[in-house]
Amino acid sequence: MLAFAFGLIHGLGFASVMIESGAVSQSVALGLFGFNLGVELGQLAFVAAVLPLFVLLGRRAVLARRSGAAMSLLLIALGAYWFAERAADLGLA
């Protein structure tokens, strides 16, 4: 339920920004479908690029644990940076 709620709020945020920017002025449904399709294809391309690395790391348990922790820390740092950047743009920081 939490993932569904987050996804719904996230999607509605994208939809409102796209509508306000005029990116989907003629057909809202078609514009949103195209945007979401592009996002999903980008995610698939990323997974296809890193999957061989994960398979190799998965064969070594110690390396897999360490690399998983390192990737988690990297994602946390990126998320914090983007949050701070957007908060500053909104005048919240």
C-alpha cells in the first residue's frame, strides 16, 4: 500500500508539471503514456547495463554485501543532494 500511495503521488506530481508546462496540451493521456514509457525504457536500459556486474558480484558473497552497502550509501547521498537542491529552489532551505 505504501508503494502504491508513493507511486500515485509521484505520478500525479509529474502529470501536473507536464500539464502546466504545456508538454501534453493536445492529449493528456497520450502525453503521459509516452512520458511513462520513456521512463520505463530508461530503467530497463539501466538494469540491462548493470545486471552483468550484479551477476558477477553475486557469486562472491562478501563482495556482494560490501558493494550493496556502498551502492545504498551512494543512492542515499544522491537523494539527499537532490532533495536539498529542490528545497533550495523552493526557498525552503
